Amino acid sequence: MDGLRPYEDADLAGCSDLWQRCGLTVWYNDPAEDLALWQRSACARIFVAPEDGRIVGTVCCGHDGHRGWLYYVAVDPERRGGGLGRQLVRKAEDWLGGQGIRKIQLMVRETNRGVLDFYAALGYASTPRAVMARWLDLPSDPPEEGPLPPDLAVAAGRDLKVNFVITFLEMTERPRLTPVPPPPRIQVALMRAHRPTVDFYRFLYHGVGADWNWWYRRQMADEELAAILEDERVEVFVLYVEGVPAGYFELDRRDAPDVDLAYFGMLPQFVGQRLGPYLLYQAIEQAWSYEPDRLTVNTNTMDHPKALPLYQKFGFQPYRQERLVMPDPRLNGVIPE
């Protein structure tokens, strides 16, 4: 590879081709217009990775005088796994740092969630922020069919709805599970948070659910949420890894003799470390220690795609499904896009 260098006008075709092959362009993104806009700005830079006359990597970065942003981080599919992506991100970080920028942010589309682990390995973390947007001028007419992001739906005058399917699952007897140990060489601790503060609970709920459209308790008033958390029949167990909160589960015994696994999940930084199965095993064991008639849980098609098969693997059986259509909570900033 020839090394990283600033973008040149002759790189337009190579960048456009790379972005299309990486799935980074959509109908409202014109690569030529985006690149020209960055080129005109003193607060932005584009870096490319050329190799044998082709562009095999790009990163676009810029700042608003306060925060830096990364865009179009792309690596040729045939060149992935060799550290080029890391080089590109660090190159952008070095330039932004040289401009006096202390914090860098980026946004990941729903269709590109596979890159989350890549950014997490570089020290980036999901933050519980609602991202709101308004189009001053749509670049072209949106397609007639298919869902649109909330900002585009509003700009196009669409009725903003979400369709999803809830699957309800149950266990009617205690499963005979092989104990699931924590991953080796990782110090873990599972502790019940007795009457957790609303702020701490929101940190857990937002951190675990931000990527999966968890919205219901976001719109709850603090007083309403506090009343739930102060009920002794509602138990929140927090998993700590090396002293840091990594995930949690919540058991609801208010409908005894049934117990409901109301919430369960890992913070994104700890996904992929085999901690999820360990935490779910602990949740099931804790729930059955109360000898309920049954243990229930539900998940929906906006959740992590591995949630349903994981529950079934541990012995939960589906018993009902519901298809719902509702106003998209992202319209009012209840959940981040």
C-alpha cells in the first residue's frame, strides 16, 4: 500500500466506487456533492488509502469548533482485517486533535451495525443521546416504498409508524441447564442493586437498549419509574466486569406466582465476550429460586436478532405473538435514531 494521503480531485471515482461496494451510500447521498462540500471547508479533511492505482480505504473527518465527527470510514472488503481501518481512524483522530478537538463522535446506520464492535475496539462507546435532524432541502424524491428514517419521513410528509412483532415466551418448569461459567481470565461480579436510583437505572436501560429501540421507560416520569424500582418485588441485578457495569437483568415478581424476566441485556462494549449466556443463566437460576408457576419473557423484532434464539436455547418456549403498529417513538426523541 502507498500510505495514507489527503484526497485529490482525481480520487472521486475511486471513492464513490468504494463507498458503493461497502454499502455506505443511499439514495439521498451524492458522493460528488459530499466530497465537494468537505473540500470547500477549512474544518474538514478527507484521507484516502491508495493501492496499485485504486482507493482501498477512506475516512472523512470534520469539526464544528467543539466536537469532531467521522464519516465514510471505508475499507475495501478484500483488505479488511489487516489494520487499515484502525490506521484510517487514527489518522482522522490525529488531524482533529491537531485542531484542538477533544471529543469525536460518529453515527452508525441501522443497516451497518456490524461495525459497532470495530469502533468499540478502538475505544468508542455508545452514548445515551437522542439524535434529532431536520432536512432544509431533500436532495431528491424519496422512494415510494419501504421505511424511511424519521427525519426523512417527516420531510416527505409521511405518516411515521413502526411495525414490529412481539414474541412471548415461557418456562413452566425449571430447566436442567448445564451451568454457564463466566469467560476465563475476566473478573466478574453479579450484584443486586437494592432500590437503585433513577439515574443509575436510566444509565443501564439507555446503555443496553439504545441500539435496540428500547423506548417504554424512556418516556416514563422519574416518579413513576422510582415507584417501580422501590418495589421489593422488582429486582435489578447488575453484572460488573473488572468493576465496571457491563449488563443487567430485571425480575418482576408482582404477578406472583409467575416471575417475568422484564429486561435483560449487555452494554454494547461488552457484547461478543460470551457474557450474555452467563448472565442469562444467572437470571434463570435466580428466577426459579422463587419456585414460580412459570417464568416469562418477551422480545420483539426491534431487539437484538440473537435475543429470540438465545432465549429458546435456554429453554423458553414461544406461546403467543402480537403484531403491533404504533407511532414511531423516534419522532419525539424518545429513543435515538
